[in-house]
Amino acid sequence: MTRTLFICIAMTILFTGCGQPLPITPADTPAPARQLGFDPADLDTTTRPQDDFYAYVNSLWIQSTRIPPEWTKYGTMQIVYEKTEQQLKTIIQTAATNTDVADSDSKKTGDLYNSFMNTVRTEELGLSPLIPELERINALRNYEELIHYFGQALAIGITVPIDFYIDADAAQPDKTLAYIWQGGLGLPDREYYLSESPQLVEIRSQYHTHIDKMFSLAGWANAADAETIISIEKQLAEQHWSRVQNRDREKIYSSKYTVTAANTLSPGFDWTIFLNSCEFGIPEQFIIAQTDYFAALGQIIRSIPVADWRTYLRFNVLRAYAPYLNEAIVTEDFNFSRRILRGQEQIRPRWKRGIRLVNASLGEAIGKIYIEQYFPADSKQRIDMMIENLRVAFQQSIDSLEWMTDQTKQAAQEKLALFTTKIGYPEKWQDYTTLKIDATDLIGNVRRAYEFSHREAIAKLAKPVDRSEWGMTPQTVNAYYRPTLNEIVFPAAILQPPFFDVSADDAFNYGAIGSVIGHEFSHGFDDQGRKFDGRGRLADWWTEDDASEYEIRSAGLVKQYDAFLPIPDQAVNGKLTLGENIADLAGLIIAYRAWQILIDDMKPQVINGFSGDERFFIGYAQTWRTKIREESLREMLLSDPHSPPNYRVIGVLQNMQEFYTAFGITSGDGMYLPDEQRVHIW
């Protein structure tokens, strides 16, 4: 059930200056909370905004909110997700009761959902739907057959030591290329295998127990199997690049190989066998992302007996399809992957898991109906205007930079002018004609959905990039920037309260959804995005001095975030989160300046005692209100390129002069940073 965030209660006192409550000039006109964009009663007046602005805006909500047992964290994103989920429930359950039109998207939607909800048949079948795949694994006799199977397994969602995706060629962004990526782990990150921290040592022990339980439930119990699997994964993890290394776009995109060169890089690994098994054919060139990992992979594979690889693969088949098997296996899979790893207390209701499966498999078929029913035209028009205001604000910001030369400014302006935007939904929709769904065959449906996605991906190889294609469905609560297309994309689902409300105050909307738009624009100029030009090419358009100055300023932001300590024994990783932190900081600055363009230097109206600037920053801080379980926070700090939500507010605002002015931040306040320590990039 969607929580209501806004309650119509007015507040007349705000803490300002050095900490004493001062009377605020009464609002010109009172406004309901919906129009204001936030509820003044939610503000914690016992916390000075000058000391901890995140707590001032969000602590009362955090204190009164319990993370629902089916979530690992809960906040604005999850609230919007729940609202969208209810909308999808209506769409999908309607389809599930009307499956008369053969091979229609509606029938496929209903049949897939019904196949998931038919628990009686799932229990009757047990593991029998996996037998053909397990027999293929049991028939593997040598390393050539093993490598061939790796490619086949990728097509049906099974984890193997290699992964891939298809994307634009960073040297020629109108062409597509295969990107080969490290893989093979059952835990979230290499550190889970290598770190000796007490928490991760305990997780490794729990993982061992989990593998034993899964094999026992499958009737394959063997005391040595868990140790075999963990040993294989640890050997792979030892060669994995870290998350920070994987952010280096230049290093990754420049690693082009022919098959001959790849075979030289990876002795013992036959790339011809692997690529043919993926149904790639033999591409002229492809990217091998983590070259150190793949240089060692052939030796690792051949140092491990084929029988041990069969054990590893059997477990990965079971793990890949566990959410769709009998209740005992579903429960054990949840207990480890969600409860132990992330702290989730309770598995999501079956209907919600069914909605997620259908949404993942037939996303654009659902999206067409979602747009018709839930995305008003005026939302798109309003966002269009905001985007153009932010673009102008970014242009002005670039022109005003004192540290950047005119040569680099001109190149930055050229890139900004070439940004393309997508709002709401795609112009053309995915065709699901070749995806076969059977209402009585859940495992087969999941497998065929994987195969459909795989075929769609490899069909793009050696073809021009389809610039109309979307990387997210309209019902996704998110947004993204794609550097090789130099585009920013805002699906419909994120364009709703509390991120965006057509009836709410402009100041609030610019602080909330405006900062999201600014964030995506700014990814084009973060520490990795800045290495691409306006046409999506990996190209250096910076003078040497400007690039050096950018690195110095970025290092200051790394230092700031490295000092944040969400858990006493685990800090934020400033290098891992650098790109997102730059985008957060620049994005909010650009959103603020865009709002100033909108009001055209007119002093905005005071509403319910809050100035326009105050409403803007409250809108931003409220966007990131979140409660998170410790297990999930620990995983986030190890593997997520985003900073924890509270630091996305504090870390940004302490660098922004407009915030200091709005709330009277002075030396000695908790939010204060001396000017020489503040980071100014864009």
C-alpha cells in the first residue's frame, strides 16, 4: 500500500542563523502540502538545518517509518516503486483473466503470470524441468566442451566465468560491439571472498551452509561440493578487477581484440569455441574488458578438474532457477540471497514476485498499457520545459567557469548542445512475436525469456546502433545517461510524486526532479563521462592543464567522501562513488540555476513561511529520505557506485554556496566547510 507523505499542516518557525529560533515573515498565502511539495510537520525543529540538513528534513519520517519486512531499504524510490507496482498489478492481473487472443502480448502477459502463480503445478514438477539442462552438464567430458557450454549457459541466465553485453563502439558509436566481462561469482563482489573482516568471513561460512542446503533439497548432497564451488569462485575473484578499476572507461573501451589476439591473451581458452557457442559467429573485433582476468582464465579453467566444474555448473543452474522452483528451494534461496546478504526479513508476496517476472520478461508490452493509463501528457510537457531550462543553466555555468580555458569551454558547449533527451516512453515498442509463453510451463517460460533477450542482444551485432531504443521500460523508477549516445533518459514512472508533481511549487520540483535531470546531464561531464565527446566517441577534448585541474578538484571530492563513516568500521569509498558524487553536486547546482532562470530574477513568493530557496533545498533533501538495513548498507558500501542517501544530501550541500546563503550557514555549524575545502567543478 502506497504511503502518503504529505499531510496538510503548516509550520511558522524555522531555525536560522546561529541556532536561535527566529520568527519568519508570514507566508504571503497559505498553501496545502501538495502544492508546497512537502509537509512542514515532517521537519524536525529540534535539529538545526545548519548542523544536519538531512536530519532536519527527514529524521521525523525516519523515526516514524519502519522498513517493511519485504524491503532491504525503504524511502522515496521504494514508495514510488510500490505505487507503480500497484498500477502494474492492475494491468497484469487484468491480462491474466483475459487470455483469449492467441499469441497476443496480453495473452503472453496473462499466461506468464498464471504460470508463476500456479504453485500446485510448481510443487508437482519439483526439479524435473531442470533435468535436460543437468544432463547436458553431466555429459561434459573435456575443457573444450566446457568452454562451449559456457556460451550456451549465458543464453539461459546461468552464471559462468564470463559475461557479455552488446553496446555501441566507443570509437565509432554508430556501430555495435560485443563487450566481454568478468563473471562467475555467487557472492556480490570479489571482496566477499578476499576480505578478512568478521562480517564477510561469516558470510562465507553462511554461503557454504547455503550451498549444502540447496544441494540437499535437490537430492544431490555431497559433503565436498560446497568447498569445491567456493574454491572455484575464490580463484576467479582473486583475478577480478575491483569496482573502482571497472569504472575506467578508457582502459576498458580501448581493449579491442581479434580472435587471434584474444587466444594469445588467454592461453588455454579457445575463443573461437566460446564465441560460436554464444551464437556471435566470429566478430572482426570485440572488447575484452578486464584483460588481467582473462589472461589468467584459461589457466584457472584447466587447473580445475572438469568434474569440479560440473559441480559448479549444477549449483548455478539451481541458483538461476531457484525463484521458480518448489517452495522449499525458494525459501532457502531467499534466506541466503536476501535475508543473510541484505537483511530482508520476509519474502515478497507471490503476486509481487509474479509482477516482477512479467515486467522483466515483457516489459515494453506492459509499458504500452502503463503509458496509456498512468502517464498524463502535461507531465511530459512540463519536464520538457525543465530540461531546456537546465540545459541553458549548464551553458551559463560552463561559460562562467574561472578555472577552465576557452578552448575546453567551447568543446564542453559543443557536447552539451548535442545531448539528446528521451522522456516518458519510446517511440517504437519491442516486438515479442517470437517469445513463446505456455501457461503450464513456468521454467520453460523463464528459459525462453532469457533466450529471447539473448537473441535480441546478439542480433544487434554488426548493425548500426538503434538510437530510438530505450535501456529502461517506461514503468522503471529510475533515469540514466548513456555516454556512447550522449543521451539522457527519464522513464515515465519517475515523473510522479514525490519526485515530480505538476501541481506542486516550482521551487520544490526543481529541487526534486530538477536535481535528477541535472544529475543525468552532469554524468556527461563526470570523471568518466567527460572522456566522451558529443557524438559519443571516446575522445580527449580537454587541454592538458584543464584535465589536470579537473583531476585535482575531483580528488578533493574523493577526500571528502572518504571521510564519511556510515558504519563505524566501514567508510564510503570516494573513488568508487566519484562519478555519482560529481553528478549529484553539479546536478543540484545546475537545477538551482535553472530554477533561477525560470523565476527570472524575481523574488519568489514565501509560502507557509518558507522562502523559495528553502523550499528548493528541502525538495532535494526529501528526495533522498531512506532507511536502510545494516546488511544492505554494508553491501552498498562495497559494491554500489552511489553514496548512501544521507551523504548524497550532506556531501553536496556542504559544497554549495547557495545553500549556505539560504540557511545562514556559518563557521562552527555542522554543515559548514571552509571555502578553501569546498569543491567547485561545474
